[in-house]
Amino acid sequence: MPKFAANLSFLFTEEPFPERFGRAAAAGFKGVEYLSPYEHSPAEVAGWLNEHGLEQVLFNLPAGNWATGERGLACHPWRRDEFVDSVELALDYAVKLDCRRLHCLAGLRPPGFEEAELEATYIANLRFAADRLATIGAELMIEPINSRIDMPGYWLNDVAKALVLLEAIGRDNVRLQYDIYHAQIIAGDLARTLENNIGRIGHIQIADNPGRHEPGSGEINYAYLFALLDRLGYGGWVGCEYRPATTTAAGLAWMSRLTT
């Protein structure tokens, strides 16, 4: 069965961030991911990981000012220098946290620019980031995020678009981060997409729809999809990036129910 990682930006949020690592380990998780480590020093985060025997599975490159609504820098032509600095910061954290998988948020579509310019900027930035991460053997993830419900205005808002961009970027260490919740909202056809593209998928994330709650709470047939991932030989991580309907602990029963 898949290896499940707790997304600490969504799970155990009733606890302060440092305490979520212990809660994740106690719940049986072997790996963790989250949106951003940059509010804490690499030494602090590494200490929490080591204390609880957890693997750092994934985190995002800096996304700009999240509190004011920014959601990434990669498609913004006027922020090239800032993007370069963000890659170097993320690289430093990746080395110190022994993390070999980072996600690059594309950013919201800015007004006043032609699509071709946004695409060219994104491709150039992703090539740069991929080449820098290759120096430590790390992979760079790109993730289509639905712009209809969760992230209005997000530039990379289609799975087909992401697959085309993977080809244009042309780096072996750039992979698709396939968030099943977002993919269901964007286009559905989940099983066929997994079957046709499993070799290009470097990370998977899960939540049910509607509500973005735990698997089994909505319309997505996760028992079928988990069995499919087994048949396809997917050996990567599956990040639990959902909002528990009540508490994290109360919502974890899905794991034994849907994976046995």
C-alpha cells in the first residue's frame, strides 16, 4: 500500500507546530510534509524530525507573502531575482532537512501580461530551480491546483497544462505532483490519468470532495484508487493534505478502512 505522510499544515492543527511532529509519529506516520518550514530555523525543524524518527517528505519553495494572498512566484516576470533567492533558501533547507522533494507554486495570474510571457517565465524559472536542486539529487514538483474553488486566479490550474509544461521544461527531475482532490475538481477521470501518467508522477496528495475532508467522506473512491496505485507499482509518498471533518485523531479511521 502507499506510504502516507501527514501534512502538518492541515493535520494536528489543534497543536502548536512543533508538537505536530510527535502527534504524527504517534499516529503511525513515518513522514511529514507541510506548506512552509521558513518560519523556523532548519536546525529546529531537523531536531523535531530526528526526535520522532520522521522523514521530511516534501515542502514548498517560498511562495511570496502568503498572508496577503500571494501563492507563488514562478510565473511572475518581474520577480525573477526574488525567485532565484527563494530557490537558494529552499535548497539550504532541503540539505539540512535531508529532503529530496520540493514543490514550486506557480503563482496567481498577474494582470497586464500575455499568456506567452507568463509561460516563458515559468519554464525558465522551473529549469533554473530544477538545475539547482539536481546538485543535491532532489526533484521539483509542479502541481495543478483548481482555481474554481480553492485558489481563484491560480495560473497552473489544469492537469493537461501541467503535463505539457513538463515536456517544455525538459528536466528529468521535474515531476507532476498529482493532488487527487484538485484533479477531481479540475477534470475528474482520476484512474485513467494515473494509469497514463504514473511514470511522470513524483508525489501524490489526497483529500475527498466536496469539503476537502478525509478520504471516505465524499465522492472519491479511494479504496479503488489505492488498489490501483498498488497495481501500477507506485512506490512514492501520498501526502494527507485534507482538513479533518472534526479532529485529526477522530478522522484517521479511514486509513485502516480503505487500505486493507
